[in-house]
Amino acid sequence: MFVKYQEPEVMRDPIHDYIHISYQVIWDCINAKEFQRLRRIRQLGGSFQIFHTAEHSRFSHSVGVYEIVRRMIAEVKGLKEELSEYEQVTVMLAGLLHDIGHGPYSHVFETISHCSHERFTQRIILEDSEINAILKSAHPDLPKDVASVISYTHPNELLNQLVSGQLDADRMDYLLRDAYFTGTSYGRFDMEKVLRAMTIKQHRLVVKESGIYAVENYIMARYHMYWQIYYHPISRSFEAVLTLFFKRMQVLYQKDPANLSGTELFFPFLKAEEISIDDFFFMDESSVQYGFHVLTKSEDEILADLAGRLLNRHLFRYETLTESRIPMIKKELAEKGLDPDYYCYFDRAIQKPYQPYRSENGHNIWVWKADGSIVELSQVSSIVHAIAKADIKENRLLFYP
């Protein structure tokens, strides 16, 4: 059905050694302009402000997710037999393209522009784009089916589990990759053992009982990566200043777009209108940084100051939130001539590394026990049970100069 190379194309990778591409449709998608754009989007948003080597891209993560899905199909016992060639290619493409709708600086851009990366991923796959044309030329149903795996609505639950489960290719790649590029050990886990422990039972992806310890290690890696890396206060300070920068831009744009002369690239994202795929394509981190440079010369003192802070890492300080402190801090800022609307930012972070779903088809982690029964992970792991029953950890920080 699909054109397959006699000798696979390969890409060198520090996490997976080699990434192997055998299908032309996958190689063509990698070379499409929408996918190449991911080279210009950092994987970890503002984390490079604190972990100076965290410069890796959404591109490298996405091809890594593809490679794990490919390995699952090849190595997980019973999986290849469960899937047709069409389904195998569909789920590999879903792994490859799952982040193609990401904007600059990771998830923070979504709150600024009100455009979720999930929605733009769907639009790029389904609407008029190079990616859509490549998929349709391979099979007319491929865009729809790839998009359904990414949105966890594909009728074959196995495909959804591989890309969007609690033990999926996406999480496994970003934990290992982000740990490597931040120079930390928090995210490391034994992926080889996890893959060996996976199997198919009752048309469901499960983990053998002997693999429970490796999966516990994976879940703890997630927990530590969130609090030590993803929610690091310095990274969150950068995101706070970036959010306030765009807030100021929107106010000035509504008064008069001429206030933002030279940064017209931002205008589609400052309007309360649907953003075109073409406009979205041109918005990457290189574009945003150019905007920072231009706006350091803005006549608006607040915007110029925030742009300079982002460029030169003059970020806000932070403290654990005490409700009674907010009015006092805002008063002090106002007395120093700093508008609290743009120099005071509250951020709330919550995270639970594993939460079982009640639905039988929810993306839980299932364990195949020695007696042949299949149970949800927290029922057989005391560590995961304790995590699932524990209170959700919450961290509230207030950022200001």
C-alpha cells in the first residue's frame, strides 16, 4: 500500500542512537515545511534560561517519539500482528506529527494567543498544508485517521495508547531527552526494560508484572522532572514576563496598531480572529526574538522594558504566595512607578504523576499478572497507589521585580 525504501533512511540521535525511516510518506512529512518549522521551536520553552544546554527542539523530540512508536510496533510482542500496515503507518505518523501545532516558547504561547497546540496540530494535518497534501497523496483517509489518533478518538484503542496514553512514546521520549539536554538525571528510566515488559493481551497494551519496577521508575521520573525542570521558578519567571509582554502588546495594538510598527508579524495573534495556517507558520522563536529586539526601542516604556528583560534575562524575582502579601507588593510597585498590571504576576502549578481513569478505555497503565488477570497499575504497585491517593501537589508563586 505504501512506498517503502529497500534501505531505511537514518538520522543520528543522542537518545535513540539511530532513527530509522522506511516509509516514503514519513520521510516526506519530515521534509515538509510545517515539520521543518519545529527546528525553530525549543522543546522546553523558557527552561534554557536556567539550564543553558536546554536548546533542543520540538523537531528532535518529534522524530524521537516516532522512533519509539516504530520500535513498539517492531518489538512489543503481538503488536505488529494486531495492526494492519495502514494502521502501523498511521500511528507512526501520529507520533511524528503530534506536536506540529506548537507555538514559540512551548505552552506559554497558547495562553497568550488563545490557540491551543492541539487545535493547530489538527488544522495543519486536515487543512491546506504541505503535510495534508503528502498524507492525502499516500492515502485519502490518512489525514483524518492520523488526526484521530492524536486527539485520542481513533476507534482502535491500541493506536491511541501508543501516542496518548499514560505510558506512551511522547512521555518516554521527552523525559529521556529533556533530562539529557538539561544535564540532569531526574528523567532517566529504563526504557529498554519498559519496552521488553510490554505485550498485547485482550487487544490492549499491557505491562507484564515483571516490569512493574521499571514503570514505577518511569512515573517517579515524571514527578521529579516536573518539579525540578518543567516548573522551575526561573523558567516560570521568563514565562511570566513573556505573558505580560504580550498583554501589553495587545493593549497597545487595540489603541493603535501603529504603536507596534515593525512587528506586524504579531498582529494576527493580537486580533480576536481565527489565525490562518500561513500566519501561524511564520510565528517561531526566531520571529518572536526579532520582535523583542525591535520593541526594546518602543516609545512605550513598559513594553520596551519587558522586551529588554526577555532579551537580557532581567527576570522577575519570586516568592511563595501569601495572599496577604499581594496588596502590599502592588502598593510598593506603584510607589516605585511600576504598573502592577505589568509588573506583578501570579502563577499556580499543579501536577500529579499518575492518576487512574475510571473508564475501562481510559489511558491507564494496565498490568498483566502471572495469574492471567489484567489490573490497573495502582492496584498492584504500592508506590503508584500512594501517588494516586496522595493530595495533588500545588505550588503558588508571585513574580515581581
